[in-house]
Amino acid sequence: MDKSHVEELMRKNARHTAQGAVASYIPELKKQDPSLLGLCMMAVDGRTLSFGDDRSRFTAQSIVKVPVLLAALLDNSLERLFQKINLSPTADGFNSIVSLETKSDKKPLNPFINSGAIAALSMVAGEQPEEKFRRVLELFRRIAQNPHIEVNEAVYRSEKATGDRNRALAYYMKSTGILECAVEPLLDAYFRLCSLEVDCHDIASLGYFLARNGLTPQDERLADRGACRLIKAVMATCGMYDGSGEFAAMVGIPAKSGVGGGIMGVVPGRCGVGVLGPALDEHGNSLAGVMLLHDLSELFDWSIY
Ligand code: GLU
């Protein structure tokens, strides 16, 4: 990886941070600095390159749906998991409620929209939601090799105070039997997981782990190849909200974004990528982040297609 070419792409794309807008439906996220642009690339041989605001902290938001799905896969048979959640991409928004009622099986469309992630979390091992929360947190910390990943309390409180759409989704799923546990404690765990504070290195480590099909940098196997393959397929088809098709065509790597401005990408067998750019496009993806990933994909010939 050539540093000077990447530096040039960082400079070129920094101007796009002035476009787009930070998420505002969670009031605390409005306080984010839209001018940030950070990048971390972690190659499978262990070399790490980082640029710009790579150490700025932001909340993982929907990126945490990846370790949630991983934990649900580790703790359940595929058959049981997919009795509750489908694997279909959608052009509806990430918090859409419509398909939960109109589809005959009442299942969330996929594990990366809010309803699907809440359902996946309900299936993670643990009697109480607090244990499910800790299970996902510990998995994320081990993968990121960072025991200091913690909840951003202000974002958590803000999400909890305003998360009525997620409440609606969860109560609806309770009424149809998709959720079998109490709604409020489960949502509390979901809000805390979305509010985990990370930096570009933490999410690049998650990408690195998937690029190596379940191995940590110490060659510790935390997941098998099949689980990682499934997660990458869901990322490729559903990871960038309703912008997933465009992203597949323009960038061509499995990725998962969050409304905190992060994008976690996987270049299978090659590297994990973490990007931060809090100003979002109309799909809810980091606008400058997507453009930067497009340029990096061209430079390094990353597309898997
Ligand atoms: N915590 C956010 C929510 O549930 C996550 C959304 C996202 O990043 O897409 O609304």
C-alpha cells in the first residue's frame, strides 16, 4: 500500500465533508463535527496504515449489527436464526416498519435493518438482555483487540429518549411472536450497543477479522469460515442501506455503515478498512467516506466483482 497516493485521495475527498449532513434524528449526533475524515486500513499481513482523523471517536451505530449478527450465528443454528429473520435486501429505509406487516411471514427482511438487528439480538445467548449486551460487547472488544470500547452515555440516553420508531418495531415483532422476550430491556441493550464508541482502527479490525474469515491478529479463531462468509454476503447486499446496490457497483466490497458516520469495509483475503466521515448522504451513508472508498477501490483494485 502506497502512503502518498492515499494521502492524495484523503486531500481530494476532504472537500466532500462539506456536503451531506450529520444525523439529527438522534439529537446527540447533531453535535458531531462534519469536517472529520479518517481512514485506517489493516492488511492481513498485519501492516496498518492510518490517515486524517483515524483516532477520532464516534458511535458505531449500525456497524454494531455485524457483531450482533456474528453472536447470533455463534449461538444458534442457521435454521433457528432464519426462522426469525430473512436475508433479503430492501429499498425501504433502515427503520421501515411496512414490510413487517405486509410480508406473509412477518419476519424482518434482513439482519442489518433495525427490526432484523433487534430480532438477532434477542437470539444472542443470555437469559437477560444485559448478558446479551455483554456477550456482543466482549466479542467486539476481542475482535478489535480493544478492551476499552465503552458506551457513550450521552448518545445512549439520547437514543433511548427518542427511539420510538425502534420501540414500534420491537412491539410489533413481539405481537407477531418474532420477539419472545420483554421489549424494553432488549431495546435498552440495543441502544447501548448502537452507542458503543469506536475509532477507525476498531472498525478496521472488524473488517480485518472478516477478511481473514474469523481469525484475530493472534490467529485465534472466533468464528468459522461459513459464518464469516454469510456475514460478508449480507454486508454486500444489505450493508449500505438502500444505497447497497450503488455501492456494490461503485466500490464493490462488503461494507457496513452507521449513522455515526463510520463505514467498515472488508476486502476479502486482503484487508479491513475503517472510515469516518460524519456528514451523511441521502441513504444515511458517510458521503465523503463512500467517495473515498470509491477512489481507494480504484487505486487498489478492490472490487470483488
Ligand atoms: N441506533 C440507530 C437506530 O437504531 C442505528 C441506525 C443506523 O446506524 O443505521 O436508529
